[in-house]
Amino acid sequence: MSDSATSIETKGYNRGLILGFTMAESLLLVIFCLLLVAGAVIAAERQKAMDAFQAYQHQVAETALAKKDVEKLQAEVATLTRQMKAIASVATPDDWRELVVAKDALTSVQELLAVNKTEDVVARVNELVAAEKMRDIAAEEVKRLQAELEAMTAKAEALDKRLASMGDTSKPHEWPPIISLSEANGNYFRSGSAELAPSFSEKLNGSISDQIAANLKNYGADIVEVIGHTDEQPLSRPNSTMDRNAINVLGSKAAVTTLIPADNAGLGLARAISVANVLKSNAALAGITVLPLSAAQLILPGDVLTLGEAGDVETRRRIEIRIRRRDGPSQ
């Protein structure tokens, strides 16, 4: 393997599993269930709208019949009123005949409206008027239900588009590759320090940043994790400046040379911070969250826990770069 090549490790990936599914598969299953629920709700609302519409049609038919009854009733009442006014004078035989006709007309109206008393005629007419108002209320309810149905349909379509978009821009069944940058491949720091060698800094700003940006796009990720690893050679420093200076260095308020670790955990974190600052300043990774982490001397290449391996081992002194989504499991 050449010094300028970047080693890609694709095995030994930590995966979040829920009931045998990856987190991404579980997310798709949840979205699918939400779509089923939305479909059921839409179907129920559609049935309510159809029932309301049928009730509306039935009410329209009844109102039409009632309207005819009212018109006929109004004509009969008008005739009856004119005839009753004539009763005030002494009745002549012709007047008596008109009175009989008026009585017959009133009887017909009572039979038509299924009432036995004259005073019930007014109540029946009021009922017909109320029925006309109910028809208008039913029409408004139908319009409201139709509007709700259209809104829910739009939401379902939006969910469909979002699901399709997720399928187009991400790879739920594939894991992003790990980028491993070890000293064995020419990626050096100063001995016991977090200061980058010039050639390593140049690669980070060039081909490595471009590769990270491509992986972020291909896998729909937005977080970069920079993990510092060391070998098991102990550091012999009595004091550390990590607690005092780490935050300032990460915020570019102090130089990385001010980080003086006293152990391998601190050395791994200091080197991760140094690499993270270079990546954050690269235009290809603008807007991406870069997190520095330390694995100290605990993890061998290939994600295997060490059982104790003393000595100078260049392959263990490395930086690993992993990517993930903010709302997903760590990759």
C-alpha cells in the first residue's frame, strides 16, 4: 500500500439492531405503519363524508316535498283567511256555502299535515322551515368534511414524497466505509504530540476531505466522528493541559501545541481535535458537525479490543474517520 493511499476499512462495523432490524430499516417500518394509519384515517373520514352527503341528499328530497306542502298550505291558508273575514257579516246562503268550502279546505290542510287541530298547522309549518335550515347545515358539514379529507390526502402525499426522497438519497442497507489514517501509511504527528506533519495536513485538506464529502452525500449523513487511537507505549508526563485547553483549541482560540496530554487517552483526544479542526475549516465540509473522540490504546485495527500488546506499533497509532446521521445510530 502506497504512502499517499487512504485505507478504507469496511468490516467490523458497530450496528444498532432493534428486533433484528437496523435503525434505518426500523425507521422505514415506522413510516410505513404511519402511512397505514393515515390511510385508515383517510378511509374513515371519506366514509363519514359519504354518509353526510347521502344524508344531505335525503334531506334535500324531504325538503323539496315539504316545500311543495308549504306552498300548498300557504295557498289554502290565504283562501281560508279571505273566507273567514266574510263571516263577520250576516251569512247568506252563498256565505254559508263559502264557509263550508273554507272548512273543507282547513280539513284538507290538517289531513295533509297529519294534524288534528288548527293551532297545530303553525307548528307543522315551523317544523318544515326548521328542516330547510337543517339542509343548509348539512351542506356546510359536507363542505367541512371534504376540506378535511383533502388536507389529510395532501399530508399522505407529502409522506409518500418524503419516503421516496429518503429512498433516493440514502443507502439504508449499506454502511459507510471507515477511513483509517495510520502512521504506517505516512500520516504522522510529532512524537507524543497532536501537531500534524505538513504532508498529513495537506492530505486532510485535499483528497481526504473530498472523500468524506462524497461519503456524506452518498449516505445522507451529516456528522463526522474523528477517533484518535494510540499504541500501548506509556507517556511519562506528570501534568496535563487537556482539561484547561481542549475547549479553546477545539474552538480555534488556542494553538494545538498548547495541548499536552499526560496519558494515551489524552493523546488520542488531542490528535482527534487537531484533525477535526482541519476538517472543520475545509470548504467541502461546510455546515457538517465534526466530533473529536478518543479510543486511547484500547482498540486494535479491525475493532478488536486489545489483550495487551506493548511496543512501538505504527498501525495502532491512527486516526479513524466515521460518518453517521444525526438521528441515527453511531456508525
